[in-house]
Amino acid sequence: MPRYASDRMLTWCGDDIDYMRSYRDFENDPVNYPYEKGAAFLKTLHENKQHYVPIIDAGIYVPIPGNETDEYLPFSRGLEQDAFVFNPDGSLYIGEVWPGYCGKCSLLGRTVNFPANDTYASLG
């Protein structure tokens, strides 16, 4: 990536929710942000000692129960690892954000292995 201004180097760039597939964290839009092009873009950034910072929302999409085509690994993994906020009765606290109904990530010190660790690590 070229210099941004005559005496300043661009050190990082980021994306908002536009890169996401259906506004879901950890999934790229296959048409506008395919993984292959993303990997090449990241390689170019890293070669220039630049960084990429995507937005990641704390609301993880809750898939439609029983709909196999709507499965969403970040949600399943989050449930398995007790990563979400729960109501006093033990049910999942659900809010609404860009992708629709979402579980809210608990930020109380848990270490959660969302699929991004697998997906994005393979891109370099």
C-alpha cells in the first residue's frame, strides 16, 4: 500500500461491517470480500509492515433452531464455552443487532476460542 501523505506512512487499515457475510462475525462476504483476495491483501499489508483491523461485534448471531442451512459455528462454539450473557433464569440473553437476534458475549474474563482463531490464522 502506498504512502498516504508525503511524510506519513499508512500503518493500518480496517473494515466496518461491510466485509461480513450477512453481518455475521468471523465470516467474509463471499462476493465482495472472498477469502482468497483477502489473503492476498493481508499478505501485501504484512509485507509493508502494515496491519489490518476488522470490526468484530459482541453480538453473535443466533441461528434459527433446527435449520441446518443456518448453522453458525461461532454461536455453537460460544454456547459450548459458556461465552454468552445469560438471564437470571439460566436462559440465553438475546438482543437484536445487525444480523438479527444475537447472543451477547460476556466480557468477564473468559478465554473463548471462536472460529476466527482458526479461519483468520490460516490467512497469514
